[in-house]
Amino acid sequence: MAQQVFKISGSTQVKLISIGDRINNINAFTIANIHDTAVASVDLFLANPTDNYYIFKNLSLPAGQTLSLESKEISFDNSVYNLFVKLGASTSVVDIILK
């Protein structure tokens, strides 16, 4: 997979990977809270047309901190699921890197 970089802000859910993107092996996933002072509440989930399946929900990521996931923690069938992220507050800002 080629590296993909996202800057996510606000509380609207964002699709990182769409069903059928042919991305079946994510080697690394990082999410960094780049806000100066505020904790970011983060949801990361898989979704298909009928349901959501959370990798984590309401994760509290302190300001200036980064969470890293390895491939075994983030692997999924991209022919069946989209990958979404959603932040809990309109003032939240995170950077996400997928490799």
C-alpha cells in the first residue's frame, strides 16, 4: 500500500478507505493529536451498508500524543468494509498516516 496522509478536523466522520479500494494490507497506522491543549476523542471503525464495527470508540488521545497500530491490529477485508474515523469535538485536529 502506498502511504496515505490525512489531516482530520471537526466532528464529521471521514472515510479513510472505501470498499473496493483494493487495500488489503495496512502495514502501519498512526493517529496524532496535533491540538496544543485539548484531548481528542477518537472513533475508528469498519462499516458496511448495514452496520459499524469499532476498532476503538471514544479513545482519549491526549494533546501532542500519537497512537500507532500494527498490521495485525488494523487488517480487514476491504471488499466488504470501509474504514472511517470520527472525532468527538468540532475543535479536534489529528493527523493520520496509513502505510
